[in-house]
Amino acid sequence: MEILISMESRVITMKKEGFGVNVLIVGHRCYRCEHAWVPRNISEIPEICPKCKSPYWKKEKTRFTKKELKKLNKSSKKNKGKKK
């Protein structure tokens, strides 16, 4: 199953292999824990993430732990190798 998430349009796309059906679901994604969910009321924006309870779920992180920095550095090095 392939899941694509777009924060700009608040759309979660789910595609099951072998079925050929695309489903568009309006939802949210937390920048902190990367949890994606579909709210009960689409018109209201939630105050906190239901998984990590962070009130800053819709803001990108500016400070990172040492572990997160190592992970970001490894992924950026892999991406640099692919671009060449």
C-alpha cells in the first residue's frame, strides 16, 4: 500500500497495489512525530496532535536533538549521491 501525504493541500492519497483505485482523503500530518490522521470535523483545525500531544504539530522544527541531526545528515548525504 502506498500513502502520499501533501501538507499544502491537506490531502492524503492512498493507493493499494493491484486494485487501481486512488482514494483522496483530507487530513493532517504532524511535523514532530509524522503522524497522519483524518479529523472528525474537516472545517476545524486541531489544537494538538492526537499522537504526541504537541501544540506545535503544524510548525516545522527549528531545533533538533543529536540523534535527529545524525539522521538528517545521513539522509542528506544519500540524497546528494542520487542527484549526481
